[in-house]
Amino acid sequence: MYAREIEADLTEVLVTEAQIQEKLAELARRIEADYEGREILLVGVLKGAVMVMADLARELRPHVRTDWMAVSSYGAGTESSGVVRILKDLDTDLTGRHVLIVEDIIDSGLTLSWLLANLKSRGTASVEICALLRKPDAARVDVTVKYLGFDIPNQFVVGYGLDYAERYRNLRDVAILAPHIYS
């Protein structure tokens, strides 16, 4: 889906598909350099990180393993509740592994902070974060993100995996959703 096809639903495109692909290639080169000689386990956070994880994994040159975890702190709303629930846990034993959490967006940081602590408690060799987007003005806890795509304003955004009520995930860009859609 292209932004021009649903422009009445959007107020502004923040990051284009081309900018996303360029940034993911840049992040992949950094990840490769940092993890040279070590196997990485990419842990994608469902459902929003599907696009980021797929494109990042394809961009990485060495073999990587992947697994998925589903956690929720949103429900059908537009703001994090701060209460994290595991909807799907990992299938992989993390003992001794170098884990790279792949996220679509960091809002308050509450969910990611919880997830980081949870994965570290499982005997990992290391845990780092790769996030496509971050809203610095929405942060309620400080989370160190080693690989970051873009800082964006504290607006409700959709596209490239990000949704509102399970819609807009297949928008190729990241755009601000018009308030009349969710008000």
C-alpha cells in the first residue's frame, strides 16, 4: 500500500520506504562489524517488527538465527498501558546466545525495558536492541538502543508493520495517522 492511495487517512509521511531500506543497510553493516565471528539470534517482537526483522535479516550477510516473541501493552488503544503480557514466548533456549531484539518502535520504553530484563535473565551472552523508530518525547524509562533508525515526533504513526486496529501495517512508509481515524 502506498501513502498516496490513503492520503485522507494520513497527515504526513515521516520516513519513506527508500529511507528505511537505506537505514537498515547501514545498521546491518554496523551489526556485522560488531558481531564478527559470533552468531546472532534475532528476536523479533510481533507483530509490528515483522517488516523490520525481515528486511534487516535479508540485509545481513552472515547466517543469523531468528525467533519471535509476542508481547502486548496496547490492546486496541493508541497508548501503552504499561502492563506487559507475553502472548507468545520464544522457542529458542537463550543460554549463551548473543541476542539482538528487533523492534519497530519505542514509545514509552516500558515494554522494551521489561523485555530486555526478561531476556537477560535467561542466561544470554549479550542482549542488544535494534529499533527502527523511537519517540524520545514519549519516553518514560531510559532504554539503551545500540542500533537506531530514526527519532520521530510523539505522534501516532502507522506503516511498515505499525498498525492501528490491525490496519495500515502494509503501508510502505511510516506516516502520522490522521486523528479523525482513531478519535
